[in-house]
Amino acid sequence: MGGSAPRSGGDLVVETLAALGATVAFGIPGQHALGLFDALRRAPLRFVSSRVENNAAFAADGHARVTGQVTPLFVSTGPGALLTLSSLQESRAASAPVLVVASQVPRAGLGGGRHGYLHELPEQSANFAGVAKSAATVRHASQIPSVLAESWRTAASAPAGPVLVEVPQDVLLGPAQTPPVADVSAEPEPLRPREEVVAEAARVLDAAERPMILAGGGVSRSGGRAALVELAEALRAPVATTFGGKDAFPWEHPLSLRSWIEDRHTTEFLESADVLLVVGSGLGELSSNYRTLAPRGRVVQVEADPGKLAANLPALGVHGDAALTLGELAGRVRRRPEAPETVAEVAGVLRAVAERLDGQGLAAERAVLAAVREAVPDTAPTFWDMTILAYWAWSGWDPRGAGMHSAQGAGGLGYALPAALGAAVAADGPVLAVSGDGGAMYSVSELAAARQHDLDVTWLIVDDGGYGVLRGYMRDAFGEAAHTELARPDFAALSAAFGVPATVTDPERLRADLSAALARPGPSVVVLPTVLELFAPTHR
């Protein structure tokens, strides 16, 4: 090899990931992982660094969501690995396939022997038990290609999710002892539903006089949108979408109930179905309007995670990939004649939702959301923190040609900016991130990453001086809020210190200022100082 460095275990890692189809990796270097990061110099993988490991994990999550591809995340032992856990909880909830490659102490320190190595934990992988689909520890370089391939397959298999592979420091630094990796594959097996269950589901739907559909994120992730439209049109079934599946069904379709699933008008309408098909959703707290959804008819639930089948409501459970199952059902049910009365009912529900909002004095909030929607190109993906404007967007945002992604799966703060940065690596055009000032402080350091990698992300910060969502919850529950008000920086000046242009706007200029920022290549920040309110809940 002349004067080049000998191949190491780190080379085997990056060679294997490249052979499996990875083109980019996210992460942060660390002492035990230096063999891996040295190998990146010789690899075709692009590396995008973050400033904090939890944000690196969010970035990998964002990339995995917009591409649908397994996305590698490189972190070091102990603190580096543990800092990813809260972010990986979101990836697990949202079925984002992130493959974590974490270093470990040298092999002599494995097994909980308490040898006092730097970053040593009694059993690092045990900490990932609640968030990773699988965890594997490599002990010899020759194991790396096979372990990574199997972990990749696990991450990609429905329901997708994060996985962990640990490689000890001495294995990463030691000799590869095997030829360069070329022949490796990890194609997941399609999760096809059982024939007899699909046949029964089709029979039940065919017999329904008033079928309806609640579509979740599993439809979007599986690529089942076209099959859902085909089935809904065949059944003349109204379709509501969950917050995680907002782009599962066209917003302006005459059968679309949109995503007002926290509104009692929508809930009561779905309850009136004699057969409710729930596809790609576990019917959790938000999707069931805080567990108030009580269907009077039969429920048919299609879900890739068998643990979610009938977990919240009695149902005919169909274990399968959403797209495959929707395609099977669409090909089996009889096509019904046009149903103008159903279309009129759907329009009536949407009208009732709008009238309820009209009576709450929330014109300013609705105008702000509308201004953002008008400013954002139809093809631009959007990423939302846990902030009041995002809560509005869950219900009222038309995703048009791009997905709307948020941290509503696990509910942690700080998601929007780093996830948008990860998406921007793959996106052909601008990406929008939306945070409140509280959430912004969780990830503001990633402005350095945005500038370093020149990523085309516009970050809208709605600055209301505190944790606005919690402020409202506390006022409702206790009469007044406590410990929700925050000191915060001058976000525009802070952005400028990172070399990122920033604009301070107001609700009247928001559309124009945000449009201009999105049209300008590279990172930018728009700060909107305003106090927004949530619409009144209907589940209490």
C-alpha cells in the first residue's frame, strides 16, 4: 500500500456502511472513536459534525426521515453515547432508522470488570434497551461487516427504528485482517400481512355502510399514500390523518378530514363510523384525542409493530406494512359509486372546526401559521420543536408536497434545528426549522454546524420569553404559571456571531421576511417576538 496507512477496524466500519448504501454520517469525535474518524479520511462518506451528541442524533433522525434510509451516527464511549438517548427515544417513537456506531473501552475492560478505563460503564449497551431495537458488541474486526449488515437490516425493517453497534477502541485501531468490504447486503424482508387476516379485513370493509379511515405515520413512512387514496376512493371513506402522518392523504381531497384530531367534531365524526380502519397508528394519546375516541363500530387496525395491535382499542389486528396492506385491501374491496352526501359531511365537519376556532379570538395565531405556510415552498420539508406554533401546525398545517416532522413522538425539546440540518444534507432546496425561545436554547450551538457545513436551513424562532406551552398548561391547571419565564439572548446578535444572517420580524412582515430568508441559500434565522395562545381543548 506504499506510504498509506494500513487498514484498520475503523476502515471496516466505513467500508461496510458505504457498501450498504450510506453516503453520509453524522456525529462527534471522541478519544475512543479516533480510529473510526481516521478511517473517514479514506472513505466516500460525507461526515457532518454537530456540537452536542444529542443534536447529532437529531440530525441523523432528520436525515433518516426525509430519505427513508438508514443513517449512521458516530459517537464515542460513555458520555458521548449516553447523550444520544433522549434523541433516540424520538427516533424509536417515529420509526426513524438511525444506526449508532459507538466506541467502547478496550476489550479487556468489557464485561463490567470495573477496570477504571476512561468513560467506562458497567454495561454501556444496557442503557439503550428502551430506545434501540437491537444492540450488538463487536469483539473482533472480522465480525464488523456481518454485525453492521444485520443491524442495518434491523433498523430498516418495519417498524424501522434506531439500533446500536459498539466497537471497542482497540478493535477500531487494530488491523482490519480482512479484504476491503464490497459484497454485503442488508435488504429487509417485506412485512406482508397474513392472507386470512387481509381477506377478513377486506370483507369487513366491504360490508361497512359508513367506513372511515384514520391514517398515521406508518402510511407516510411506508410509501403508502397512493394506495391509501385508492382505497379511500373505492370505499368513499373519509380520511383523517394523525400528526405523524399529516402527508399521508391529500389535504384538499374532498374526503380529507385533515388533521384536526384534537377537535371533538372530528372525534365524534370518526366515532360514528360502523367500521373505522386505523392504519399506521398505534392510537396513542394524541391520535385518540387524549383517549376520548370511543368508536361505536368495529375497528380494523393495520400496524407494523405487533405490540401496538389492539393495545388501546379492541380491533381486528392486521400485522403488516401499511403500504403493502393498503395495496392488498384496495385490490380486494368493491368500488362504490360517487357519494356526494359523504363529501358534504366531511365539509360540514371542517366547517364546524373552523367555526369553533372563530369563536375563540385566535385570529392572530391563525394568521401567523398562514403566513408561515405562504412563505414556505411547497417542496420544502419542515421541522418543528415542541412549541405553541407547532401545536397549531399539528392540526392546521397543510404539508402540500413535503413532510411535516416534529418531536411529538417523545416530546423532547431542541429537535427542530438539528433535525432540519440533517434533512438539509439530502434536500434539494431550503428546509424550515421552527422553535420557541425555550427550545432554541437547547440547540443554538448547532448554528456553528449550520455555518460550517453551509446547510440551507432557515430557523424561525418564536420568542415569547419562556416555555409558552407549559405557561398555558400551568395557568389552566393552577391559575398561574411558575418557573416558565426565561432570560434569553438577543437571538439575532447571537446568530450574527456565528456568521449566520438574522432578521427580527413581526406578524405583519413575517411572510415577506421568512420568504426572503428561505430564498437566500445557506443558513439564516428569523426571530418573531410574539406571544401566541393555544386553541381550547375539547377532550376535557
